[in-house]
Amino acid sequence: MSTFISADILMPQVDSMKKWAVIACDQFSSQPEYWKEVEDYVKEAPSTLHLMLPEAKLGSKDEDEKIRKIQSTMKNYVDNHLLKTYEQSFIYVERTLQNGKIRRGIIGAIDLEEYSYTPEDEAKIRSTEKTVMERIPPRMKIRYQAPIELPHVILLCDDWKNELLEYITQNKGNLSKLYEFDLMQKGGHIAGWLVDGEIKEQFIEKLQQYEQMMADKYKNLSEHPMYYAVGDGNHSLATAKACYEKLKKNHQWKHVENHLARYALVELENLHDDSQQFEPIHRVITGTDAQELIETLKEQCCGKDGQEIKCYYENKEEVLHLNLHEHQLAVDKVQTFLDEYLKENSGVIDYIHGEEVLRKLASQENAVGIELPAMEKDQLFPSVMTDGTLPRKTFSMGHASEKRYYIEGRAIK
């Protein structure tokens, strides 16, 4: 049996799919106007907006009331047969992005027993970024007693041969199309097909072959290689795991061994797909002694040769060479250094997209800009297996408007 499996998937039966599908709750957290526009557009129509709490609204004085309303609305949608079940299926998805590229994925489930967000665990499915534990409890409030889940988790496979999703793409003409529409708020276009029958069985065989290839490919790195990496929605999946562990703690194993909450719905995408673009996230440190920071960085992390990075400070540009061990990323070396340095010295770190913005911010007095290289896709799996979860803000997978929208669901109680 493969680690990524079919599931009983819930699909909405609504007049407007465009109003139903809303972007992941952790996006536009500093832009309340985005969510106001969504509210004005959706109004009272059936929508995933009514089934989740945007992080922009976390901590509001009526948060508990909002959560109760979310759970009540979920129950109403289920009781009123707004959600149709497609038993033991996958759903193949094609998302047309603003740049015209098509990002392909397939919706299925994972067994949370095979997943860990703890860096030292050698699980088959692993988080790619360090989990901020404070972000889990507010999400648990919503999920633990909820009747359904709506995923925005993107799971990545290291399918360098491009055999998994390509098989579904080649056979989509034999699949039933479930939906096709434009996403709200400049989210692009999306279409989904039901994957069942013989095509589903063949896909499951290919999943098993892929997992065996992963075990062979990385056997020199780990006795227990990972098969899948969480590319987006790390904290959402960590919340699912925390809820499941709480359930296990409160019940005997035989009562939860096959509980619906043991599994989580995700979208599987190929790391090596052309549409997957890894963009670097640079660092700027303000309110610091720029010269001292640079000299300490050189002393502790650099040599004559190694990975090049650019530093901007005091209207200067300097190229440094980082000493890295095998599979270590430049961002790992730099972030580890900055975390330690800023414990003892003045300065505030921020995470910046784009070289031009970085240079502008670094031109301030008492500021340093560190321009980091983009992570190569081939580095992701070895780096996580070698060093554990990556430093926060290691890379960005696309822009905010390209994140996953809530469409499909699954019962969890």
C-alpha cells in the first residue's frame, strides 16, 4: 500500500463554484482589505469563506464566536446535502496561473501516522519548515470538533522521471470532469477531474513504484528516506497531526485505529514540474552595526571558496563565499548565524522578495542586506533528510494569489 491514498472526497453542489472557492486562510494576513473584498463578493452564498477563519482575523475579540459559527455552518452544509461524496477516489487538478503555466496536482489523503513535523523523526512524509508551535492551538480550536476538513496543504513528490501526474494528464480524456471555472481575486483558472476505476488502480501502482525508487535513490542518506515533502500548508498539516494525537491520547488505540481524523486530505504535486518555481527570500538586518556583523559573518562562516552570496551595507556591495557541508543550503548557514548573532547584538531581521527591494532597504544607515541564491529543486529532499526541517523563509513557492484555494473536502468525524 502506498503512503498517498485515495479518499472519500466531498464536492460542493452549488450554483457558483467561483464563490465557493476561497484562498488559503494564511494568505494576505496583513491585508484585511483583501478579505473584505471576498466578503463583499460572497455575501451569504455557500462558500468555504464561511468554513474557515482567515489568519488576518486571528486574535479578534469575537474569535470564539466565529469558530462556533464555522462549525455550525459545516454541519448545516452536511445536513443539507450540499456536499456529494465520491468514494475512494482521487481528483486530478489543473490550475492555470497568471503567467499562463499550468500547475498539475492530484487530491488524495495521507496517513498521519506516516507524517511528522519533528525534525529528528525519519518519517515518510516530513515538514520542510520549522513548525511555530504557537500557530497550532488557534487552528486546533477549529479542526478538533469540526465535521469536515478543507485542505490547502501541497505535498511534493520528487518525481524526477515525471511519471506520476503525467500518467493522469495523458488519460484525462477518459475521466469525468467535475468542475472548471475562474477563481476569484485574480487566482487564475482551475479544472478538476474524478480519478477512479482502472486509471485510479494504475496510478496507485505507479505510486508504489515511485516510493520504491525513492527508497533506492536516497538509501545512502537515510535508512528510512522520506517519500514526500510538505511544500505548503506546513502548519495546517501539523494541526491535523496535533488533533489526531490528542484524539489518541483521549481514547484507547482500538477506538481510533481507523478514525477518519487519522488521515488528512492534501494535493500532491511534482517538485520537478515546470510550473513549480522556487524563488529566494533574502535577509535584511536593520538597527545593527553593519561592519561588525559582516566581519563576524566572514570569520564564522566564510572562506576563500564556496557558495557565493552578496552583501550590501554602507553603500557597498561585497561578495562572500560560504563554507558549506554536503547538502547544506546557503540560507541554512546564514539564518543559523543570524539567529545566534542577534541574540547577543542589536538588530532586527526581515525577509525580502526581490533584489531591488533588498538593495534599497540595505542602503539605510545601520543596515545590512544579504542576497541569497535560489534553492535548486534537487536540493530539497537531500537537505531535509540531512539537516531536518529547513530554516524559516527558505524559499517561496509562487505568489500569494497562486496558493491553493479550498474546493474539495473530507469528513473527519
